[in-house]
Amino acid sequence: MAGVAGLWLALRRWSMPTGAVLCVCVFLWLHTIGGRYIYSFVPYEDWARALSVPSPAEVLGLERNAWDRLVHFSFGACLIYPASEGLSRHRGLSRGLATYIAVEFVLAGSAVYEVFEWLLTVFMAGPDALAYNGQQGDVWDPQKDMALAALGALLAALVLRLRRR
């Protein structure tokens, strides 16, 4: 709710295209679902069964709940457009430079979050840290999460570039 209120206040001062606002809302919605169920336990397999669609785990060959991976990917994919628009509209940067800085922001933000998550794991009690962290036994979880955020950012930057041509 704080994120939505902050977005509303920011939009009153700095206008953004509807698509950029929608991207932020999708990202917040995915986080809200993850927070509601705890990322490792989001029941998307049950949702697929209820909708009579193929199992995401079977289609994608997943061995773990991948909701957190979707959110990391969406961090890159959903935040490039709003960040790029904000930098170009309100800071006067060229669209190309604004998009480059937006990609760098996503890469840095993803790395900072993973370091925060690691520090939290170091200082919390074992079971509590594992419940928060959501690695689900994957020792390469931070690297995969950062790679997915980077992939989402690069794909979004490419789409922006092609759209602007």
C-alpha cells in the first residue's frame, strides 16, 4: 500500500505514460502475491490446474517454486520503461542514455538486494533466514536471480529501442 501511495504522489508531480505506470503496478502486484503466500509457496501450479492450463513446472522443467525468479525477471522487465522515461522526461537525458542508466540501475539494484539478502541470512537464525531467503536449496540462487533481472532489463531495453524506431 505504501508503494501505491508513493507512486500516486510521485505521479502528481512527475507525469509518466500510462504504460510506464502499468509496468510499476504489475511489478508491485507480483510482489504483493509473493508477500501474501511467501515467495517459495505461491500456488501457481494450483492456479494452472484450476484454469485447466498446462503445468508451468512441467512446461518449463522447473524443480522448485519459481515465483521469486519471476519477480526478479520482472524487476528488470517492468522497471526499465518507467526509469528510462523518468530520466529522459524529468532529467533531460537522451532516450538512449536514459535507457542505459536504467539498465545499470537494475543491475546495481539487483546486486544490492542480493547482498542485503545474504547479510540478513548471516544475522538471522537459521530457519527464519531460510524462510525469508527462499533459496530452496539452490546455492546459485543469488546469481540466477541477478541474471534474470539483467535478462529482463536487457529485453525491455531492446523492446524500447525497437519501439522508438
